[in-house]
Amino acid sequence: MEAHARVVTLDNSQARIVDIRADLGVGDATLRVHGLSPTVSRETRDRVRAAIRNSGLSWPEGVVHLTASTAHPRSDVDLAGAAAALLVTGAVPVRRLIATTLVGELGLDGTVRPVADMRTRAIAAADAGFTHLVVPAANAADTGDVPGLTIVPVACLADLVTWLRGGPTPALRPESGEGASSATLWAPEAWAQLSPTAVRAAAVAAAGGHHTLHVAAPGTPVLLLPRLIRTLMTDLTDTEALELSKWHILAGEPLPDDAAPTRPPAVSLRPDDTIAAVAGSLNRPGLLTLAHRGVLTVEDLPEFSSRIVEVLRPALENGTIGVTARAGSETRPAGARMVFTARDCLCGCVRATECRCTPAQRARYLARIPLWLLDRVDLFVRTVAVAEPDLSLPSLESLRDSVARARERARRRWGSVPVPGTAMEYSHAVTGLPATVVGELDAAIREGRITCRTAARCLRLAWTRADLDGRAHPDMADVWLTLSHRSGMLSLLRDPALR
């Protein structure tokens, strides 16, 4: 079976139409890209496959081949490539693609990134006889009014799928930098497919500023969890928004229309990021500071060098990052909720049945995650999506309300909401707990079963769980549940026989 989609590309400022053909063959479930340069082919393959999986769509059985009709050195073919792949596998109908061309680069999480010179592309699309042009939402205002051409702005791959399946044309609107709306990202059918365990972990992370480790089985969408955490977080206060704006301006990344942000930032670290990019310099804030008060996703943690991971230590421990140079030194905020993602094995297969890694190889791969980092992670998630919809999940709106109420309870109790990563003194954490709980914890510490540091971290997490549930204080069951989860996480990562 074969299908195709068209993209309007630029070659030395001249627009042309490139045909992206998709063919479904027999073999392992994977994606192969042909007709582009080796670098562009590899990057397009990774982005298209990850975007489809992280948008909650199933990857098909068999090999999907994408072939460009003309060699093209750019990444603006992603959206057309994804559309062709979805079409050849029957995920979307062909009707709306017949007279449509598409432009846009995909993020690994399924977001659609803007591209350059959209006005030229729009005119070329109309001249070639197309009636619809799918563009990144951030470029919607750049196309201008082109007679005979309908602009379809999409903020994420899910928007495109909805439209191709017969949904309404999204309204023309400039992208505010806040990403796709919660309603778009978490449609009822997508929300029902989330794992209750992952939803609970996301709510706890959003409410209490806890760090999370997601060790994903093959085929699991790894970027849904950080997206969910950010969705559940409360809006920034005016003071927080102005602080964040200052760092973005210093970094040379002013926000659209010079407006202060209202939503927490979302930043990703990748293994090829440099120390300077992560930590920053005296003249330019790094990614850790730009993620302050938001969500920082550390993708493929075992692939990071130990030097880069070590840079994260102060941010994990006290929510700050120190920058030192000959001209002086400065301590900057770096209080983000960190979400560390790791694949279950090195091969990165799409399905568990395709994995050929031995238990020893998997153990060595996950052993690259240092123990000191695991000690500073509070939440551990394995599964984000489930095969069968769970109708018992609370609604997104009710969960966001619960997170807001939990943060208000914490603010009244402690005087302020703890900064993500900051340690809490044990004597402070036991304040307000029943004497029976304090007595059991004191005995466990005296007998050497746990340390004061571990007890304090577990209590902070237990307080967050109680706040989310509307309880006056945590009980011993909350504490031991947290301790057992920490023990289970370490055992799973260090003993491959348990996976």
C-alpha cells in the first residue's frame, strides 16, 4: 500500500512542492526515510516516529518507508512525513489531503514548530492549485491573505489528526508560546487512555514540586508525563511571571509581544547539550534557569555524560545553579520540577517483543543512572498509557483544582510552597504529625533502617499526598508506601531479573 503528502519547501528562497511518499512493508515496526541527506533522514525519522507515539497514536505493524521526491536539506518535511505515515497505515482518511500541502517541523512531543518565510510558501501553494495549507500555529499570521487558499493552523500533531478525520478547521490565532491548550492535548479519549498511576504521580509532582523518573518500556510515549505535569500546574503569579521574563530577556529570548508568561515554562535537556548551555554564563542564563518554576525534561538520562549530570546536582538539591567566571560569580534560580526519562534498554525498539538485549545489557544501561541522583528523585513511573480506557480517572479540571488546593494548604502550613528539590529538615517535616507516626519513624532512624534525610524526603512526599486528598496530615501508611516505592525503584533499576 502506498500514500503520499506534499510539502512546500524553500530552495534558495524559491518555493517548490516536494512529494513525500509512504509505503508500508513487511518487517519490524520501524520507520525508514529515503531521499534526504543522511543527517536530515536520521533526524526526521526520530522526530516523526517519536511525535506519533507521544501523541497517543499507535505505531503500525511493519516497516513504514518515507521517500522524498527531491533531495531536500531542511527539516520542514516532518509534518508531511507524519501525515503520509498516518495515511498509509489507515490512521487518517485521504479525503482532506487530496488538495492540501503541509509545512512544519515536529518536536519529539508532537508539537509543531514554526518555519521560515511562510508567505512565500503560501503563494506557491496557491499557484500550484492547492486549496489548503497546513502550517504551524505560530506561523498562522505570517501567511497573509492568499486568494483561494485556506490556512489550517495546528499547534500539535493531534490537531492535524483531528482535522484530517473531519474535525473543524482550527481558528487562525498566533501561538502565544504557551503551547497547545489543555483541551487540545487532553481530549476525552486521550485522557481516558492515561494510566491512573501516572496521573496520580503527575498530580503529586505538580502540587509538591517533586522530581520524577520515568523508565519507559518499548513503545511507551515518554514525553506525555512532563506535558501532563505542566498541564496540572497552577498559573504563575505576577511576581513569578516578571522574574521569568527577566531571565528570558537576558537569554536573548524575549517572549511574544513582550508579554509576561502566565503558564510555567517547559524546557528539555538532551544528551548533546553542553555544560555552558545547561548552566549558563554570567552573560546568558542557561536552560536550568530558563526552566525555573516550570518543568525540565531530561530526555534519555543514561545517554548523558557524567559531567552534565553533575551540573544538575545543585538544582536537584536546593533549586539553584552557581555560575562562576573570572569576572565573578552568581547564584541563579533553577527550581524546576525535573522529569528524567530513560528507555528500558539500549536498542530503543518500538515493541518489547523486538528487544534482543540481554538482562546484563539492560542492567548495565540503567546502571549509568547514578545512585546519588536516584536518591533525589521522589516519584517513579513505568507506564503512562493503558490499552483499555479507565473511566474512573478524575477529570482534568477537578485534578487541577485539587493541585491548586493542595498548594494552598502547603503554603498555609509552611509559610510558602517548598521550591522543587529543596531538602526539608526532619524536625520541620514531623511538625503536626500524630505522635504514633513520629514514634515509629524515630525508632526506624535509631535502628538504622532509614536515615534522617530519607525520612524527611518521604515525609515531604507524604504531606503532598495528604494535601491532594484533603486530609489534615499523612498517616503511617503514606510514609511506608513512599518508602516501599523508593526501595522498589532502586531494586528495579539495579536488578534486571525484576523487570
